[in-house]
Amino acid sequence: MLQDFNFPEMRLSDSLVRDLHRLNPWWTGRPLPPLPQTRRHLVRNMRLRLQTRLAPIVVVRGPRQIGKTTAQLQVLEDLLSEGAPPQTIFRVQCDELSELTQLDEPILRLVDWYESAILGWKLNEAARAKLRTYLFFDEVQNVKNWAPQLKFLVDTSSTQVVVTGSSALRIELGRDSLAGRITTIEAGLLSLTEIAQFYGKSLGKPFLEDNGLEPLTRKEFWQDLAAHGRHVATVRDDIFSRFSAAGGYPLVHESHEIPWSQLADQLNETVIRRVIEHDLRVGDRGRKRDAPLLEEVFRLACRYIGQAPGRAMMAREAQRALGANVGEQRIGHYLRFLGDTLLLRLIEPLEIRLKKKRGNLKICLADHGLRASWLQEVIPLSPEELSANPHLSGLAGHIAESVVGATLSTIGSLDLAHLPERDGEPEVDFILTIGTKRIPLEVKYQRKLDPLRDTEGLRTFIEKAVNNAPFGVVVTQDDGSGVDDPRIVTLPLSSLMLLR
């Protein structure tokens, strides 16, 4: 221990203490488990947030099995290799320790124990001695009232906290009560720049740095992104083809030599069924839930990927499939639940000028690989494969729209919406609102564009002064598509994905 002190030691059960030592082997000079050589950009972003000390709590949220825990361990490994004393780092896996539920205010009590049994100082004493401490809480949303405990902790103690979670709702509720004390990182599936690492190739750093959204408001930025994509086209197209075939979960690229059928079974087991069988059970207390209905709603979400179906239609389809009475409200609740688990990204309709007449939610899956595994139906996105299978182009277009929505949803603090068709005005697939500016974006997943028909929605939106839209973006299949309109930038989906 670093120093003795005379406050009472917090007592935990012997079994919980053993579990905590197993989670923190560096305390006794033992190594971490072997970690992948590949690193997500998430690791660098987490390190940057810790170094700048912008806020005492770094929140990382994203779907299950995307590498949040691995990134956390890699950050921790870096800290140790750079000389951080082992006793200054405390990590808790909150979804694995059942005894936590038996403690009142478990986060605070665990920190009490850590201070007395491991650190040997109170956190503030360590801080005054210029010793930085780090507390890591993985899947923190599983701890009841976690946010008020962390608020009290950082308000009374000088330390840095990293928390991860796979529930958007519970993390969001906590974020509300921690205003001013947190900085949030949205972790999505692997980007093309990250997938390239698994195959020994490089697509460079993310084109959009983790330092604000202002570049997205400049047409030149999007033009430069398109040019960058063309510059790395050979590697980009190869990696996009791999993404097209298997999606963006680390599992499928770490084990790319294993047949897709086996990888699909593993995705179903560790991601989708984990949500249906575990997250459904530990959600809001007192609410009756129906696992078969949740499965059916997820199946419908896969069928209507990239679209904005009405809840009444989805309710009718669920009734036919289950032979039970299913109302629109329950469909809406279960869609929101799947959105809260981050399996879906639900894009709200743009509220400007819509007044009380609301549109439907646009359904974007976290990863199209989940659709392929759950429905056992692989739809290619690569232009070459679609040329050989033109009958799949329509469905591929919806999937491409979902990929765009999922990609943009992981850009922190970006206000993303879609504009439904209304009063004769054409729909717009996505609207990016950044400050006072709005950037319309259309997905036309085809090789050749009709310069009038395929840009009608963008042009109509840009020409209305109230929208304050300086330009628009069209996402296509390849670099060859384009339109002769100085207000519109075109780029392929593969280049858009280089943002992250």
C-alpha cells in the first residue's frame, strides 16, 4: 500500500474480493489477458478524453460485442506501460458480479473498499500527491442508481472515471443527471478504416477527427472526402467488399477464415439473443414483456431496414405472424426498446414545419450483418456483386440507407433526422443539423444518376431559404456517379464510411 491511514476499512465478502482481484491482476504483478493487436479508433479517443481532462467521467456507449471492453483494457494496458502505479487503476465488470446487487450504493462502497484495501489513500489524498487515479466501470447500466453514485463520487473526489454501456436509455438517463461532468463517445461497429487493420492494410485515420462537427458544414470537406476515397480506392474497395459480405462486428473479421454460417450463429447467440433474453428481463421493473413479440419486431425491423414503416402496418404483420392481438403502442414500445439496446438506430422525422403531424421512425440496424444472420439472407452491397445480381439492387438500396444512418448516428452530438414526404414536397433521406445549418443527404444506391429525378428532394430542400442548407450530398455506389450541379456533392458509400 502507498500509505497507511486511520479510517475504517470497508469490508466485502471473500468471494467478491477474489472476483475483484481477478478483474485487476496488475495489483499483484500479474498480466492482463492477451489482447488483440488491432486497435479501434475508440482507444485513441478514450485516451484523448482522459488526457485533456475535459470532464471527470468519460462515457462510452455502443451495442454489445463491438469491442468496448477490449478498448477499455487496451487503454488500461497503455496506462500501466507508461508507468501508472498498478494500485491507481480499479476496474469493475458490472454485468458479471451478482453480489453487487446486495450492496447499498455499490459503486461508492466498492470505491471505499478500493481506497482502503488497495490504494492506501483516499482519492483526494492521492490527487494532492500528484497521483492520478482511474476507475473503470464496464456495462455500468446494470448497477441500480449508478449515475447519482458517480455524481456524488466525482463531486467529492478528484479522480477520472471511464464507464461503458450498451443501453442507450439507461445511459442517457444517467447522462442527464451527470450534466457538466461527462464527455460521451458514441461507439458504433467497425469502420472501414478499422476493418482494414484486420487484413494488414491501411486506410489512414478517420477523415472526421474527434474535435467537432464544423467540417460537416463545409462543401469542401465533403469534396475532399470524395477525393480521399478515390485516392485510396484500391484498398477501400477491397475492404468495402469484405464489409459488404459480413458487416462490421469485430468477431467476423477476427475470424474471417470461419464459414459465414458459423459466424452468423455466433452473432445471433451473443448479440441478438442476448438482448432478447437478457436485456428484456433486466429492463424497466413492473412492465410485462413478451420475448416472442420482441423477436418478431426485430424481424420486421430487418425486413423494413432503411425505411420508415407505419406502426399500424407492423402491428398487422405481427398479429398475423403470432396469431395474437398486437397494438400499435406495443409495437412502438418494442421498437424503442430495441433502439435503447442500440441494435437499432431509430431516426426521428425532422420537426421543422411538421408541426403536430409527425412522420414515422426510420429504422437503421446497427449492422447489416445482424440482418443477414437473423434472416439467413445475405444481400451484397459491393457494386461488382450487385452488377451480377441486379434483382437485389432495390433491397441493397434500403440496406445502404441503413448503413448511412448507422454511420452518421455514431458521430457524437450530430443531430440527425429524416424528412418524410409531405404536402407534395419530396422526402429527404437524412438531414444533418449543425448549429443553424442543415445539410440534406440522399442515398441513391445506383451507378448512374438521373440529374433531375434523383436530386429533386435535395434541390427542393436547398431552395427553401428557411432550411439554411448551403449544399446537399448524394451517396451512390461508386466514384463514377455525379451530377452537374455546384450545390450537390456526390460520393460512394464506401467513401462516406471513411468519415469514421
